[in-house]
Amino acid sequence: MLEQLSYIDDCDTLGQRSNKTDIHKALVSVYQKILEFYAAAHEILTKKGGKLVMTMVLETDRLPNIIQDFLGCADTLRKLIEKATWEIVEDIKSMLYDREISRWLGGGKLNSQSRYHARLQDLRTDEACESLLTHPNFTEWYRDSGSQHLAILGEMGCGKTVAMAFLVDELNRRSERQLPRHKVCYYYCRNDETGQAVHIFSALVLALLEQLSGLKKTFYEWYKENQASGVFEPAASTRKMEEFLGNVLETLDRLLFIVIDGLDECDRTSRKTLLKSLGNLSKKTPRLKIVLSSRPEEEILEQLGQAYRIDLKSDPHRDTVIVRHTVESQLSYLSADVKALVTETLSRLAQGSAIWTKMIVELIEVRKIRAFGAMQLFLDDMPLPGELSNLYATLIARTSSNDTENQYLAVLALKFLAIACRPLSILELAWAVTLAAAQHEIGTVAALAQLVDHQRVMSLIHPFITRIDYTDLKKRQVQLVHESVREFITREWPRLQVSDTSKAPLQRNTQYHVEDLEAFILDICIKYLLLNEIGSSPLFSEEQIAIEELPQDADLFSDIEPHEYDRYCTWETWEENMIRYDPTERGFGEFFVYASSHWLQHFGAIRHGPLPGLAKIEELCQAGSTRLDNWVNQNCRPDCAIKARFEFYSHLYDPLSITSLYGSDAILHDMLENSNFGSDNYLPLPATGAADQILQWGDLSKIRILFLEGKLRHQLRNLDFFRLIIRQWSNIGSRHDDWELVFDLIDHVLDTLVEEQWGSELLCIAARSGCMPMVQRLLNRAQNKVELWNELMRGRQLIGEAVLGNHVDVVECFLGEEGFETHLQYVNTHGENFLHMASGPCNPAMFRLLVPRLGEGIYRIDSHGDTALVRLIRSHADSENKYECARILLSHANADGGSHIGDGQQDPLQVAVQLGDTEMCRLLICEGNMNSYSALTRGRDGQLEIKDKPWANEDTILQLLLKHAAAASTG
């Protein structure tokens, strides 16, 4: 018993240190027996004499029994101590395993992954991710009994990583209901060494060991065995890590989910190794399911093969959910109306970019904007967050592998996309970038084609563009992923300006703007259109020219009626079934369509800075050239339907007319001052031709430039120019609302029109056309200029011109001016006065103006013996107007309507009767007091009948005449 006491004391110390309750309970039992022993021994030994002897005799077995119990309790304690000691030893071994495994596999990386996952949990809103769970491909992948891959694909910044964090938590949540529980191992690849395949496998193995601790010893022993066999660092070998996972998966009794985010963050070698290894592991067991996320790069899509795929596309509802959550999380201090403003604006502009949303909200928080007005001002012109700008710059460096030439090509491509008028095809972009980057002069389409490498170009910009279909190289689909990328390219231009391999980078201190990008693209378009093939052969073959005249539906023999015109129909829909052509078949290459269709838009955007060279513009737009005809024909067929969308006839154009229509004022000034208009690049009268096109289609302010500046002013200071203005005003006046700019030009030639005596003719032209702006200007300017007034009054036919044109306002204007009274007596060479002329249009308003002023002129006959009334009766004008004009004439005639009918004159009533015009006959008789008998004669039977048989209504007219003849007789 005494031998056990020191051991028991040590056990007590061990029990306290290890905090083992079973050891504590066993020690209590041992101490209890010790106390019982001491109590019994004390009781025996304190008795005297006979009592002691008697007690010892009677209780001989008491102490031995206590000792025996003590020894039993001590034995139990010993066994517990052995167990505790074994556990401590195992703990020591486990600590040794953990320390060694952590050292081998890099335990710090797992901690970093866990912290990053926790941050994503705080950042996300599950509502924005829940649609993944109902996606058919997710459901099918999850239920698939085989080992399959699921790929989550999305553009840069769309929220793929947050979605993957959601899937990790969702898979863990679902595993809680499973026996045995599924295991989920995840890994986030980022823009550092975390994208290396060996690091990914190390982290996955470590995560699996943490969840299945029983495998630690197995791994430890496996690792030591490999070290003993000469593989000193198995954790540095992807093949070895794959080997261990394969061994585990072969015996694993549950599903294992491996979730890897950011496959596109891996370098090509690591990505290839990773996907190959995961494929090998999938073949070993159906209990492995893998989820991967990536940007949809061509190479990655090919490597994913037949994996289930989910595309994270831009969705307005998802954008709103993300914005609302982010604003509530980070801007909760804002007032309700300001939060609503931020939420509405960012939701509309997010376009699927969660990262842009996050950084804009962070910028608002940093700037501490609270007031509604200040927030509105900020949102109207949002700056590019510095953090986002740095991210884009880093991505350019990474995708270009920090190679100067690669970076140069990437920037060229991004600049083009930032300002392009429409999405480009893969080939269009590649051809444009290749031409822009060429180190030497390229003169032919064929030479350029040899240099194009579209796969290289796309690989350099893939993070910055939307999802594209790599199998369709001609589909117009390549565009920037978000407006913030466009801002980055336009605002960060100087920093992005890089050199080619033979030049030092260009350092610029001034801020580049969009116009510089326009000039950049314009230069590429012009260079392309100046390639030899485009100027040497026509765009259309003879067969295609013939086809253009055919119906444009693909099914020429269909009985279905053509669709009615729909003003809201898009051109793409309208041309859907039309016959098409391919310019590449004519040797014009892949960039011809864009360059021809849109170079004019870029041309018009150049207003400041270096202007395009005139020599290139003149060559591109040379009058009558094949090159001009080719790009003009393509310009009006931007989608290559053989039927043109609008009229654009190349023979009407030259460099000046093109520049006047589409170029800026600065370019037009430059051309007017510095071009040689006598060369064959221009039409014979370039200024007149340009003015005609401007009046029809252009900005009328350009007319003033042509008229007032440059070498060609003299071509426009004549009657023909102002006749052209009046004609186009009459034809298409509604196209412009600033005609005053053009009409005011008359002020610059008032002396000229007097000297050259074309003022009167100009006023006549204006009167005939009803051009009140010109009429009023001329009359107003002549009020204080006697010479001008005399020139304008030189002709007497001014009112007549206005009457012939049926312009009541002009006639009224003339009649309101002094000096026009004598014009009322004007008679032309056919004996016609103004009433004769007015009888053609039959405008009652015109007759109300003229009849009271002409007096006896209403009875004047022309060279055919017709009065204005007879001309009215014969007129084919609207019947109501004709009758009203007749009433006006008759109201000013003498009471005896026939008193002025002389020899050789046509009797109005007889003319009306002959024409069968019953209503006119009634008017002439009832309101003109014309004698019915003038149209009647007696027949052989002595009865009254019509002299000349009418063409129609004979009986009705006869009854009318007889009725009024009888009334006249009785009267």
C-alpha cells in the first residue's frame, strides 16, 4: 500500500494537468479508501489493554479488506493513467502530424483561403445567387450519379467568386442531411501564386485532411515513404498530390465536392495540369464532383469539354439585388431618398458588373457624400474608381505577360473597342489591330491577310470583353465588358500609351480624350480603304448588279405577299431574308465592311488637334474613282444585303462634298484653304455640288463656310446658287429648321445681283416657289436701296409667278407693297392676266385677293378667246374649289352675266352645258344671271333643246335650262 502512495500522488498531478474527469473520479475512490484505512487503524490503536486485544481479535479482517479495496481502486487508477498517457502520446503524435503536414502543405494558405471565404460570406447576398440552384444544368449535375464537372462561366467582375462561395456553403448545408456527410473542399485562385497547380492541390489535400483527420497518419506515412524513396518534397509535385488524392478517393465512402474558383487566374501550364489531374481523379471514382469557375476564354472552353455549364449573364433583377444589398450594407447612413437615388442609378448602369458596383459604393463612402443634390451631381459624372483602374492596368500587364509588344497589341485592340460604332467580329478586330500595329507599309489586302493572328489578339484582351462564340469568327459580337473599361481606356490613355518593339514609349502630359481615339480609328479605316485591291476592282460583279434588281426575298417563287413596311422594324429584321454578298469574295478582306460603313462617323468626330491628311482624303474620295464607288456602295449596305438601305450615288460626290457633309468645320476650313480644286480629284464645280448635297442632307451652317471662306466663294455668288437654295427649300424644307442661315447669305450679294442684273429673276424664282423667306428679305433690303428696288421691279411678272405657283401669301405680300399696282395690269404673251393664271389651281383665296383689284380684268379674254371664268369651268381642279372661285368671279360681274360676251368669245354657260357640269350651270344661271336661252335652240318639232349635246347629265341640264328659261319669260 505504501509503495502505491507516491505513484498515486503523481497520478493526481497528471489528472490535474490533463483535466481528465475519469482520473479524478478514480483518485477520489483511492483517497476515500486511504481515509477509511487511517480511520480504522486509529480507532484500533487508541484502545487500551484488553480492549485493544479484543478489538484486534474481533476486527482482524477489517484493515485487510480496506487495503484490498484500496489496491483495487489503485489498479483502476493505473489503467486510467495508462489510457491517459496513451492519449497524451497520441496527441503528441497528432501535433507532430499537424506540424509536419502544415509545414509540407503550407498551412498558412488554408487559413488565407478560410479568411477570404469568410469575407465573401459577409459581402454577398444569397438572393443574387439562388438562381444557380434552379438552373437546369446545376440540377442535372448535382443528381448525376457519375463524376462530372460543372463550370460557372462569366465575364470579369460579374460575381463569379461570390457565387462560388455561395455554392460552397450550399453544398455544406445539403451535406448536413446526409449520412455519411459529404465533404466539400474549396479553393480560390487569385492573381498571385495561388493560381499554381501545386498550391491548389496542396490546399485541397490539407482541407480534406482537416475534415477527415483519420487520414493524417496515412498521409504522414505516405509522405515519409516517398521521402525515403527519394522524393524529398512530394507536396511540391502535382503528380504526387494527385496520386494521394486518387488513393483516398478509391476508398472514400462518401461524396467529395471540389470547388475551384478562378480557373482563368491560373497560368496555361498550371491550368492544363490541373484539368488533366482532375479528369484523372474523376475517372477513378463516381463519388467526386467538381465545380470550376472561369472567364469564358477560348482555350479554357475547349479544355472544359463536355462539362455542364452555367453562364452568369447580365440580369437587371440580379443587378438590382446586388446594388440594394451593397448600398444597405455600406451606405446605411444615407437618407431614404438618397439611397433610392443611388440604388436606381447604379442598378441601371451596373450591366452585370458586381465589382464596379462594389467599388463605386466604396468611393461614395470614402467621399462621404450625403446630400441629394451632391449625390446627383456625382452620379451624373461618375469617375472611375482608382482601385478599379489599377485592377484593369494589372490585368493588361498580366494578359500581355508583361511583354511590351503584347501590351501594345492589347491596348490597340481595347482602344478600337472603346470607340467602335458597333460590336466587331473577331476577324474585323484582328485585321484592324494588325494594320495599326504594322511596322512597315502595307499596300495590299493580301499582304495584310498574311499577318493577321486573331487568336493572339483575343487572348490578350479576353478579360475585358463580353462572352463570345469562338466558333463564329464573323459574328459581330466583340465588345467591352462594361462602360468602366471604356472610361479606363479613354481617361488613362497617356499611361497606356506604349511603344512598339522599336520605339521608346511615348510620354504625354496632356489628357487624351475620345477625339484622339476617333482619330486613331479614322486613320486605320482610311489606311485600309486605300489598299490596292479596294481601288482596282468593283465591289459588285455583273451578276450581283443584276440580282439587285430582283425581289429580295430568299424565296423568289413564294406566293406569300411581301411584308408591309413597319416604321418600327429594325434594319436587321427588315433585311433578314434578303440576298446578301460577301466583300471578302471580291478580295476586299475582313475590315472593308466596317471601314466603309463607319469611317465617316469617325471623320466627323475630329474637331480639334491634328487633322487627317488632305492627300489621303482626296485619294479616298476622288471623283469618279472605283475606290469611291466601292466604299460608297458598301456604306449604304452596312449589313451586306444587296439592296441598299438608302440612296448614295458616288458620281455626285468628291472630296469637298464628302467633307462638307460628314467632316467637321475644322477639316472643311483646311480643305477650302489648302486643296487644289483644279485637280481631277474634284468635280468640275465642287462648291456647287457640295452645296447641293449640304442642302439635301447636311448641316446648313456648312453652306456659310463654303460661301464665305476659302478658294471657292466665287462659285456660289450667282443666281444658280440661290436658285438651288430655293429649289431645295421647296423640295425638302422640312428636313431643316435653320434655313435662315442660308437665306441670310443674300445680304452678301446685294450689290452683285444689281450689277449683274439677276435680282429680278431671283425674286421671280422665289415668288414662283412660294419662298417667303427670300421674298421678304429681298423686299426688306430694297426699302432703302433704290438700285436694288429698281432691279427687283424690272420685271412685271412677279405677281404672276406667285399666282402660277398658287402662293397666296406671296401675292398678298406683293399687294401690300407700294409700287406693285402697275403689275396688276400685266398680261403675258398668251393674253393671260392673273385671273387666267389663277384658274389653273382654282384657289378661292387667290381669287378673293385678285378679283376685287382687277375690275374689268375679269372679262379679259386670252389668245384662245377664253375669259378666266371659262378657264375655271374647264379646269380639272377640285369641284368645290372650282365652284367657289366661280361664285367669287360672278359676284363681281355685272348683273347681266352675258353682257360682256363678244364675238369670238366662248359662252360660259354653253361651255358648262357641253361639259355636263350641272352645278356650274346652276351657278351661272342663278348667281351669274346668264340667259338660259343662250344654251338652247328649237328643234324641228319646235321644242326647245340643248344646242350642243352635253357629255353627261343631258336630261337634268335640259330641265334646269327650261325651268329658268320659262321663269325668265314670265318675268
